[in-house]
Amino acid sequence: MLFVFGITSAQKYYTKTGTTNFKASVEAFEPVEATSNSTTVILNTENGDLAALLFIKSFHFKVALMEEHFNENYMDSDKYPKATFKGKLANFDMSALSSSPKEYTLEGTITVRGKTKEISTKANVYLEGDKIMIESFFSVKPQDFDIDIPSIVREKIAKEINLTLNYELIKKK
């Protein structure tokens, strides 16, 4: 993460306990969804630069076998242990934040399994006390990251994977 921002006097906010949810469920089949509560996120409040790091094995499923298949068969998490995001909240203005959510465009690149994809989505950003809250949602396709879904389960997994981000950032000291 340090390489993204360098060593400057810029004001940064961060978390190591950000929540990232993904859902790849298809109606009529068992839910395919998981949550990670250990996404690391850093926001540079001077320019809106944002970076995130998530370890794939931090996603937890309700069904242990599904988690095992996710890590071994789909994500190959021993070979590709992390996912990263590097981007920017466009036109971010710390002084404009309040307890009411303000919508920003979040643009950048997400890297999963060594494959990088550009994304552009909306993010709601607001203050809760002295914390910056960031909430966002976007979708990706398994094939964007060379994730092969075997034909035997293809109908049980959504064609697009929905990701929901909820980050509570505190001022870095």
C-alpha cells in the first residue's frame, strides 16, 4: 500500500477491517455468497486516491465445502492470495463531507488472479463522527479474471458477481 501513496504529509484515513461482500447466487439454488471483514483500505483525503487489499482466503461462506471449492477450484488462492484495487474518488473534497452521503465516481483497476480490469462505479461517502464511511457496489464477470466455472455447476452460479463494499475509515496517526 505504501507504494501507492509514497511518503508524504498528506492526510490519510484507513481501515484494516473493511467489509467486502460478494454474491453470485442464482434463484432456486443454494446461495453463493461470502463476506470478508478484513479488507485494508487507505484514502488520501487531499486527492481522493484510494487503495484496497483483500486476502482471498478472508472470504467466509456459510457452507465450509463451498469455501473450500472457492479457494481451491475457482480462485486458486494459494497461487493468487490477494485482490487489489487502486483508484480514485473523482473530484473528492474532504471539506464537502457531512453526515449526509455524497455520491462520488469511484474509478480504478481491480486485480484478481493476476488479471486487471478497469471499473467505474458510484460510491457514497459521508462522515460518521470522526470516521469516513464509504459504501459502494459493482459487478464483475468470472471470465474477466479467467475464472473457469465447470459446466456441472455453471447454472448454479450467477453470470455476474455482485460486490458490496462497506468501509469505516479512521484518521491515520
